[in-house]
Amino acid sequence: MNVFVVLGHQNSGSFNHAIADTVVDELRQLGHEVVFHDLYAEQFDPILPHEEISPGAELPPVVKQHCDEVLAADGYVVIHPNWWAMPPAILKGWIDRVIRQGTMYAFGPTGVIGKLEGRRALVLTTSNTPRDDELRLYGDPLENLWKACVFGFIGVTDFNRRNFESIVMSTPEQRKEWLDETRRLVREQFPATQ
């Protein structure tokens, strides 16, 4: 499989980066091709200019490259922290610029037509709010965002998400267990090639 991995976290020493390293390593051990983008390290510009909105717009080379890589992928892994029940702005801007009308989805006579059917997605997020408090106070907005509003919209229904929390209160042992769980989740969502 060809798996596209995108990371949205500004600190190279973060647990999100440890998750990303684990994901990429496990995917490669399973025999998959990996395309990896660390949006902050690459200084991806999240601002969507008006000129890019049209489905037939001429795209900057980096945006075109990301679009081509997403289209070529069999699966996707997204890694980011929960900031105010949303991904960081750089990742939201990546969605705006790359998950494009006419490329990843279209509008037909009966509604939205997702163009990425048959693919798989795994979203790994982190937060500092304890899980029970998160669900009681806010529900799970990131689950809805990724499962329905992004991946469901573009036709990806084989979806799994795991939120690791509370990062700020976690121990090194807990984080090691979470990285082991990350490997298991990757194996389940993207089984080894034959």
C-alpha cells in the first residue's frame, strides 16, 4: 500500500512527533510505501488564496504535489493535537488547500460525490483534557470532523481514530504503552503486504 502521513505539530520533541515516527516506522516494517509530511518543518502555507478556490485553478507546485500524493495513496494517517476542539491552523489550512473540490470530491445531481472511496484512514490525536471531561463537556468534535466532515465527505469510510489523553498528566510508561498501541492500530488499519 501507499500511505500518506501528515503531521501537524510545531515541536519536534513532542509526543505527536513520537507518534509520527512510530507510524512511519511501522508502516515501512509492514512493507508499505510512505509519503510523510511534517507541515511545520516544511513551513506549509495554510492560507488559501481566493485564486485557488476554483476547481480548475492553477495550483502552486507544493499544493499540486500534495494533491497528487493524496490521490495516489491507498490510505491516510493524520496526527495532531487537539487545540480548542480543532486541529492546529496549519493542518486546517492544509485541508482547505489540498482536499479540493473537483479533485477529492465533486457536487453531482444527488449531492456530494467523494472521489477517494475504497481507501482507509487512521487519525491519531492528543489532548490534555481527561477523556471523561472531554466527552461530558464537549462531546468529541474531532471525531465528527475527521470521520464525517473530512474523510466521509471525500468517500473514505474505513476510518479509525484514537485520542491519547491526558498528555500533560501522562507518565513515560504510559506514553510507551501508547506508542505500542499506535503500532497495533497501524497494523490493524494497514495490514502487511503479502
